[in-house]
Amino acid sequence: MNSVAAFKDVIQIGKIVAAHGIRGAVKVYSYAESLELYRPGTRLLLKLADGRKEILPVAWVKPHKGTLRLALETVSDRNRAEHLVGARIYADKAALPELDSETYYWFDLIGLPVYTTGGRFLGKVDHIIETGSNDVYVVKKGRGRKMQEILIPALKSVVRDIDLERQRMEVELPEGLE
């Protein structure tokens, strides 16, 4: 099945940033940590810069200087590859690898309400900052000038519980953040 409608629940996993070589390969900035989502035969949904959508299977993938070199079936020359530059790449969420019970996809955490262990609402996870040692959850509450922002380190000693079913993160704030 090559229908765009077959992709019901998708997640953006990358963006085509350049053509690579003369045989139709492209350079991809990937949001995924693993090459698993780009394995040969995997069908990817591309949303082109002009708004059109295409489903293209992966022919091969190789890491390349902080990006990926990717060949897509039916893309066999540089002109066609250049036409894909700027396209956002999506994968079916069902194709994502299953994670262990203590690991979460960022898209599951963004928007999650955050409470202290005492039940005080702190806000919602707005975005996540990747640091060398641990991630930091940027939690925001309010609007405009009344916007409050708190940075919560993603450490077991701070993040006490994440319950995606109940849509709730519970934290014990370190001294000074309380």
C-alpha cells in the first residue's frame, strides 16, 4: 500500500537538507538517535516544501558527519534529489522501537502537566534541552508577562514519576527551585 492515508499517526524524524552526489542520495538531519527508523525497505512519508506528500521506501542509509546519507527507492538522479531538499521526513509511530519502562520519547513528554510531590501544579513541559550529562525539562505556566518558566533536571532524584496514561509528571524539586 503506497497511500498517504496509510500513515495515520506520524512523528517527524528528520529533514532533507541537501542533495548528495549524482545518483539521487540526499543528506538528512535526523531527529532520531538510531538508524533503526531508516533501515532499507522502510517506507517514509515526505512532506515536500511545496506541500505535496510522497511515500518513498529507503534503499540504504549511512551516517555522514553528524547527518545521514540516505538513498530512497525511485530517486536515482541529483535533479530529483534536489527537488526533495527541505522535505520533512515522517515515520509511522507504530514503527518506533519499543522503549524500556524508564525511557520516554520526547514527543510523549512535551505538553505533559508537571506537579510537585505535594500536588502543586508547576506547568507543562514546553520543550526539552539536551545537555551532556542529562536532559532538562523546560516547564512553563501562564501567558505573556505572567509566564513562569522552571528548568527541571531529568534526574531520578528529581523526576519521581512519569505516568503517560494519567498524563502526569511528578517531581521533587531540588532546594532553591521550590
